[in-house]
Amino acid sequence: MLDQVIQYLSLILIIITLVMLAQKLKIAYPIVLVIGGLLISLIPGLPSVTINPELIFVIFLPPLLYEAAWYTSWKDFWKWRRVITSFAFLIVVLTSFVVALVSSSIIPGFTMALGFLLGGIVSPPDAVSATAVLKNVKVPKRLSSILEGESLLNDASSLIVFRFALVAVDTGRFIFHEAAVSFVVVIVMGILTGVLIGLIYYAVHKWLPTTTNMDIVLSLTAPYVMYIVAEAFHFSGVLSVVSGGLFLSARSHLFLNHRSRYQGSNVWSTLGFVLNGLVFMLIGLELPVIVNQLGPVSLGEAIKYGLLISLVLIVTRLLSTFGASYFTVFISRYITTADNRPGLKGPFLLGWAGMRGVVSLAAALSIPVLLSDKITPFPQRNLILFITFMVILVTLVVQGLTLPLMIRLVKMPDPDITLTPEEQELMIRKKLAAHTLKFLDEQHAEVLKTNTILQQLKARYENTHFHNTEHLIEPEHDDYRRVYLEVLEQQRTLLHELDKSPETDDEIIRRHQSLLDLEEEKLRLKFES
């Protein structure tokens, strides 16, 4: 036990070092972590690291999905819902079918069922990889919104394909209409399960006497409860976590106080960093174990198959995104779409941002060693594992390293920009100032006449370039504290309304909301001390 603790502590320290190196080199940290893990695994004498797939699916996946859902822009998600759902479901199924055709044609002993199994494993692009790459370059908002939204859903659809293919390989039979009905049930019930559990958590936060620490602990348990309950009923645990996270995130201002939001955000940020770092490092460290399990297939043949499937995935995704663009132009004649002329630059970048990651490896590792009869070895299991590793490595390194270059070469303008971030900041501050001044004049005119500190507060807001967290006035009166807290609540309400506007960026709104939480924390600490 102590050895395992030391091993994981060492991994975390190595991860921090490699992430710092990635920041220095301006390379997305998942790429550096996978390559770093791969190089470390080749050092003679080091013990091999074996990943338990349950560890990924149950321990790592729920919180990572929940955090991603919590910070997803619901208005952007809804705006691009058709593109996101087509990428997350239709393109995943299409990719699985193409991989099944190609793999069953070129790999000896591969059936269509095994091909669909491999397709379900390698079809979903990884969210963390794309997001980490896009942080280092300026990219149109719609691209990051579509990629983030797609990544929330595509894991669910790929794992459903994987589940049905696993049954087909084991039983030797596949009934399409039964699978289609089950597919819909798994999706719908997974979503409903997440929303129902989200309602229960909402009620607990809202109406029970929770403290800040309790709120944070409850938020840490929520994704696990959503995932485990859904999976227990054979529904989609991924969609349960995503739908529950979106549900609670959209209502967080109604049941979390300023301290719970402020401290909870820091806890989740740290937890997400550690979990993401560990899973990408573990991918690289797993290589020796996978190679040693190849069996009768030579390493050269396995590499060839891995490179071919990687090429198939890249080409299929690019063709699919171009096809989606042309279909959007066609269907725009009959229905209203978010953009009836998407062009080819955006689809190309979306197609190139198809890096695979941890969900693919976890799914491959979860393939049973034996069939249900407990005697027959699962066919081609070791080769599927190696091909999956090759796909992750090739897409992460090749596409991940070249995506920033592609973005600069394509030079795609941002068609959704109406205001620059600087203009948005100034607009938000002006509206907050005007709203606050109106509130003070209408609701607290009498107190303002005699309270000099409140008069100073009003003077701050008369300067539209104020910054909430600067020059906090010393609170000397209860009136000041009471009125200022009301002002902060009024500003939160206005920010919530501004967040609904297409002109405002969610990240800028969240930053202002965090500043208000910090301001309230400072104010309350002044009075508590």
C-alpha cells in the first residue's frame, strides 16, 4: 500500500514538472504528459504500471465530465445543438461503421462485430486534449463551443456502440431494431436519471442547513452518484453526469452562497488538474504492458494496423465535417440554422481537432479477457488494445502539435464577434454602474443623505472605470454593510441577465461573478474580524 502511495505521489510531482515544461514550450500539456509517460516507461528496471479500467470509468471519468458540464456555456450549447448532436451521435456511429469495414478487410481474423467494437472505442475525440491545445491559440468562439459540447456527448454514444458490439462478439448475434430501441432508451433514461438526481441535490443544497464545506463535499459526490445509479440500471452514466451537471450549473446561483461558489471553484480546478494529469501520464506508462500482451501478432504488423486505423479516423472525421457543412447549406433552405453558410475553414479545423484520449484507452482495457463461457479467450483483445494506444499517440502528437499551425494558416475570422473582450468589459462595467446608481437612488436615497461612507460608495460607481475588488472602503456602519450586500446581489442579478445576451462571453461574465463573490467575502471578513 505504501509503495502505491509513493508511486502516485511521484507521478504527481513528475506531472507538475512536465506541465511546467509544456507551458514553457507552449505545447498542450496532454501531449507532453503522454510522451513523458512513454519515455519514463522505457527506463529499465521501473515497475510496469497497469491501469484498472474501473479506475478510469468510476474514479476519473465522472468528475472530469461533471466539471466540463459545469463550465459549459448553455447558451452556446443550445445555439449549436444541431451541429453538436450530429457530431456526437451521427458522426460517432458513422466513424464506427467505417472503422468496422476497414479493419475487418485488412486485419486477418477481424469480423464486423470486432470492427464495430474497435470503432466504438476509437471514435470519440477527447475534450481535454482539444481544450488544452486551443488555450494556446486564438480560435473563433463557435469552434471551441462545438468541440466542448461534442465532447460532453460523444463519450456516451461511443460507449453505447462499444457495449452493443461487445454483446455481438460474445453471443454472435446482433438484432438491429432491438439495438436501435435500446440505444434510444439508454440515452433518454440516462439524461432523465441525471436530471432527477440533480433535482435531489438541488433540494438538499437549497432547503437543508448546509455549510460551505458540506456544499463542496456534496458537489464532489454528485457526479459519482449520477454515474453509478445510471450504470446500475444499464443507462448511460456519461449522459447522466452531463445532464445533471448542466442542470445544477444553470441553477447554481439559486442554491450556492458566495463562499461555496468561490471555494468550490478552487477545489474543482485543482482536482481537475490532478485527475487530467494522472490519466494522460498513465496512458504513456501503459505502453510496455500493452506491447508485452501482443502475443502472436508482430510489433511491426501491429504498428502498421495502428497507423492505418489512425489515418482512417482522421480522413473520416474531415470528410464528415465537410459533409456536415454542405448539409447545413442544404437544410438551411427549409429550417433556421445558426449559420447557413459555414464554409470550409471551420469544418476543416473541427475535423483536425480529433485527438483521442483517456476514454478510448479505458474502453479498450475494459474488454474482458474471456468470453462469457469463461473458457474462450476474447478474440483480438491484445491487438485492439495496441491499435487504440497507437490511435491516441498518433492523433495527440500529430494533430495536437499541428492544430495551432493549422489555425494560423487557415486564418478563420470570428463571425460571431460583435464586441471585443475589452469592449465587453467596458460595457458590463457601465451597465453595472448604471444599475447600481439607479438602485441606490431609488431604494436608499434617505440613508445616502446622511451616510458619508455610502456617498463614497456611490461616487465609486459614478466612475464607470471602477473595478470591484479595488479600494474596498472600510466598513464602519451597519447601514453600509447592509446596503453594500444588497448592491452586490443586484449586480449578480444583472450579470445573470447579461449572460443571456449573445453579445456577452460566458467567461467574462463568470469572471465578474467571481469578483463579486470575492468582494462579498472581503466585506464579511471585515465585519467578522
